Amino acid sequence: MSGIAPESYVAGKWIGPGTAAKSIMSPVDGSEIARAGGADLDFAAMRAFALDKGGPALRALTFHQRAKMLKALAGYIGSRKEELYALNPLTGATRKDGAVDIEGGIITMTVIAGKGRREMPDGHVYLDGEVERISRSGTFLAQHIAVPRQGVAVHINAFNFPVWGMLEKLAPTLLAGMPAIVKPATQTCYLTEACFRMIVDSGLVPEGAVQLIVGGTGDLLDWLGPQDVVSFTGSADTALTLRSNRNLLSRSVRFMAEADSLNASVLGPDVVPGSEEFDLFVKQAATEMTVKAGQKCTAIRRIIVPEAQMDAVTEALAERLRGTTIGDPAGDARMGALASAAQRADVLEKAAMLASEATNVLDGLTAPDGPGFVAPMLFRCADPDAGRTVHDVEAFGPVSTVMPYRDLPHAAALANRGKGSLVASLVTGDPQVARAFTLDSAAWHGRLYITDRTSMKEATGHGSPLPHLVHGGPGRAGGGEELGGVRGVLHYMQRTAVQGSPDVLTAVTGQWVPGAREIEGPEHPFRRTFRDIEIGETIVTDPREVTLEDIEHFAHFTGDTFYAHMDEAAAQANPFFPGRVAHGYLLLSFAAGLFVMPDPGPVLANTGLNGLSFQKPVSPGDRVHVRLTARRKTQRTDTYGEVAWHVTLYNQDAEQVAEYELLTMVAYEKP
Ligand code: NDP
């Protein structure tokens, strides 16, 4: 298979390996797979190209346009995924391992795109939280916003997930509106390059939005500036070297790291052999040790069990692991090879360190010949309190250590001795055990994964980072955070607090802010199409009196005969009411009756209410009227969009009695 020559993509041009290219050797049979890197790349020019071309082109698009681009891109890569699967076994990974990488990457991009469409505005400014009222009468307000950073994101990725590793960082970056330079780990860069080439081939991404470095990063970090971001995944040592770069420190370049992690899996004190939870625990530990031959940042490295279950867990797990077939990843083996001979040497060296404190109960288990093959190793550590290396040394392969705990606080203390991890799991049938463990250990882990028989069938997997959830962890795990839906996008944006008048905030955010100028439209806004409605367009309705008969009628009609509406003395005794009052839902219904347009028109449906509050009781004889203002417009399909209306109800004394946001779907054309 020699002859693969992955290329860098620099300022719109493909650049092949240079004279100093490195050979990448097969972990399966030792043959040369590819030659990569060694070219003389102009890193300053790469950064300039991203800033001059990619950044402005991306920032010209709205969040929704970028989300659509990502969705199309994920679809395009999906349509060519077999080309990636063809290269996957060269990395040592089985097809199942490859699915985690390839499908996992595509799904992550799709989910992030969906979140962009649903949770971000169809504009250029993301609103972070609500308007802050910082003045007495509301003439001076504040709003936190987030805008794309005007630099480049440098992604330095690990060898173990060549596709997912690139796509999980690219999706939030591009959605944020930042261009990226991707630097994959050299050992598996040919697979990343194949996927990257698809992104370029797709024609979906603007020029300068993505570039690729095959090989080293040279002096790239020295060129970075205050608007740039570095996102790194790999070893803690490299993370330390990179984050100590003088230029990054002196210019406050945002740096995120996801590094090694001694992830723990804890068996609850309530779980006994023979139970569904016990079997789940053992199966999960075996899976996490052998998927990707244990080369997962989230793999289970420490198996923490009640003292009484040490033998049962060790024996059941050893039994399962002995049945793991190891072999050619292109065949039907359960476990393939480590990524390289160097990784194997590293794993064996780290295993030897663990052996100073623990015993490998699978000693003697053999793996096929070949530079990257290694058999699973299950260590048993009798005294984890005295142990150091078992909590400290990460053997990045199918290696894990079983250790006993006395009680739940001890289990949490052991889990926390990893000094910060990406994920810890707990198998328990007792929610109170889950609560106690969470309080003791959540601060040390980026994700807690708690399962029992009721959730195990649908549980997503200890080792699977999900695009919806944060991926990262404190301390040793790098102290960084990725993904987590929109949270992951915000890493590539700048949060800014904007202070100003309601008119200023309305202009900046594209959303009408109470107190800003109201516009009188040419006709009732419900007769206007989505295109015609202007932000700020307002109507004030006629008043309507609320009578005691109305309240009684509503009470008997709906069955809501709560005493505050029906019984004068009881209502008066309540601290909130002066006497009998109107139902809040009656007021909402009257409000709709005051502003609705009865005939068919552009308004297609009322799809919801946000932030409803009843602020002042309405008594029989009060007269209410409504003020309705177009607050926000969001395109949804080619034929209609969502209009959010700010609605306030007032009484005859101009006191606000209720407030909410009304959502309607409105057609682009008149019917
Ligand atoms: P490294 O930290 O060596 O490499 C990670 C990435 O950083 C690669 O792209 C590498 O490129 C790049 N890199 C290395 N040195 C520099 C530098 N000075 N400047 C810029 N980029 C650099 O990790 P490995 O991939 O070699 O794995 C080593 C160990 O790290 C594993 O055994 C495991 O313990 C841990 N690891 C943790 C992972 C996690 O997800 N938490 C993932 C992978 C590994 P290049 O390949 O070209 O050297």
C-alpha cells in the first residue's frame, strides 16, 4: 500500500511531502504505508490567508447559513465514507473502531449544525443571556453578546481519531465563523487528509476557511495573535510544551487542551454478582479496554470496586478479555493493533511501571506477531491507597487496573486521585449512591456517566463523547472543554458586554428590546407577511373589561375552580390577592382575542409561548389591553419563518399585569 503521499493544503494550494518526509509504517505488518511531511511550508502565509480570505467570508454568513453549510458538508462526507473506511485498517483499527471515528465525526458535525439552526439566531450576533437592566427607568441597558474571533483556530489533533478528531473541532469553529488550520498527528495523517480533501472537493466551504498541515507546525505558534485560538488534543507533555510557548502566553492566545486521563469506572456498593448491573459493569469495562485497542482518551484505566467484589469482578473481566480475538483489523478480529510500533513500545513501558504496584492477571496472554499488536492487560492492585503509578501512569492501550474500595467516599477519593479526568462512570441501582458519589467527585471529572438496568439499553457508552455534552476535564485531563452544543462554539467567539440605550441594543442584536423605538406599521402586523414585518412593529389593542361572570364562566368551562377565583374570603386570606381575581389563563385568552386576526392570512400558527409571567392580579371590573411588538424574525423554511412577539398586558392604570413572548409561524407570501 506504499505510495500514499498525503499533502498539506496551504493558501489554496496542495503541497506534497518534502525531501525530509517521514515514513509511516504499518502497525499490522511493518510495511511502509505513506511518506508525509517534511515540506517547507510558509506558516505566516497560512495564517494571513485564513485572516484575509477565510475569516471575512465566514463572518459574512449568518449562523444559520454556516449551520446549513455544515449539514451539507456532513452529508457530502457521508456519501464518500467508504473511501475513509478503505484507509481505516491501515491505522490498526477494525471497521467497528472506524465507525466510532468516521460515523462519529459525521454525526458530530450534523448535530452541531442542528444546534446552530435551533439554538443560534439567523444573524451575526449571538446573545448570551438576557438583557441586564442596569438603570432605574430602563434607558440604559446591557446585553452580553458573542461574535466570531477575527483570527484563526489552530487545531492540533491526536493520532487515535483521525476523522472525528478533525470534524469535532472543525464543526464548532466554522459554525462560530472562524477559519481553521488543521494539524493531524503524523502517524494517521493520511486518513485525516483523505477526509480533509473531501471538504475541499465539496466546494461548500469558502476559500481560506480550512487549511491543512501534514508534518510539523514549524514556527506557526510564534505567528499567532490575540484573536487566534489553539485547540490541542494529545499528551500532557506536549500540552505543557505548547501552552508554555512564550508568544502564546505574552499575547494571551486562547489555548485549550484535552490531554491524558486516568478515567475511572466505579461499581456501586449495592451491586452484587449475578445482577444485571454487575454484568453491565463487566461488559462495559471489557469494551472500553478493547475498542480502538484501548487507544481512547476516555477509555477506562481504573476499575474501582467494593472490597467484597474484587475477586468476582477480576475473574469475570479476565474471562471476557481472554475471549477477545486479536488480529488483522481488515478481517473480523474484535481488536486490532495499536497505531504504531512506537505506541506499542510506550504501552509496554507504562505497563512495566504499573507492574511495580499491581499484578497482571492476564500475564501469558499472547497477541499476533506484528509491530502494533498487544494483548489486553488487566492489573490487580491490592492497595490503591499506597499506589502511585496506578493513578498516574496512562498506558494508552488495552490496559486497566482493578482496585478495591472500603466505602463510597473512599471510592470517590480513589476516582479523584486521577487528578482530573474526562469521564468517570458509576454503575449503581441506587440513585442516592449516585447523588453521594456525584457530590464527592463531579468537580474532578468532565463527565459523569451513571447507569443501571433501567437506562443501560439506551445508555450511550462510557467512552463516547457526545456533541451535545462537554468533552474535556480539569487538571490532568488538560483543563479544557470542547463540544457541549453551543458551549463548544463559544470557545471560538469573543463574549462582549454591550451597554447602551434600548435603541442601540436593538440595532446591535437585531432583536427588539423593551424601551426601544416602536414602529407603527401600515396595517395590523398579523396581516403582514414574514418579509414585510419590521422588527419593532407594534400595535396597542382596545381595552376589554374582565367581569365576575367571565371569571365564573371560565372557571366552570375549564374546571379550574381554584378558590382565588371563586371564594372572596379565601382569596382575601391569601397573601397574593386582594379578593377574587381573574385566572392568568383567562387573561392570556382575552389577550389573544384582542390581537388575533380572524380571517386566513400570513399568520399560519401559534407555536408557543416563552417567559410567561403574571405580574399583578386582575380583579373583576378591571380593564386590560395588550401591546404587541415584533421582537425577532427567524427563517425556518423556504415558505415561512418564525416571528417572536413581545406581548405585555396592562390594566386601566397602565400597570403591567402580564408579559410573555409569543411565537408564530408566518408565511413569506400572502395566501
Ligand atoms: P503527542 O502529544 O505527541 O501528539 C499530539 C499532537 O501534537 C500530534 O498532532 C503531534 O504531531 C503534535 N505535536 C507534538 N509535538 C508538537 C510540537 N512540539 N508542536 C506542535 N505540535 C506537536 O501525543 P501522541 O499522539 O504521540 O500520543 C502520546 C500519548 O498521548 C499517548 O500515548 C497517550 O498517552 C496520550 N494521548 C492522549 C490522547 C487524548 O485524547 N487525551 C490522544 C492521543 C494520545 P506529530 O504526530 O506530528 O508529532
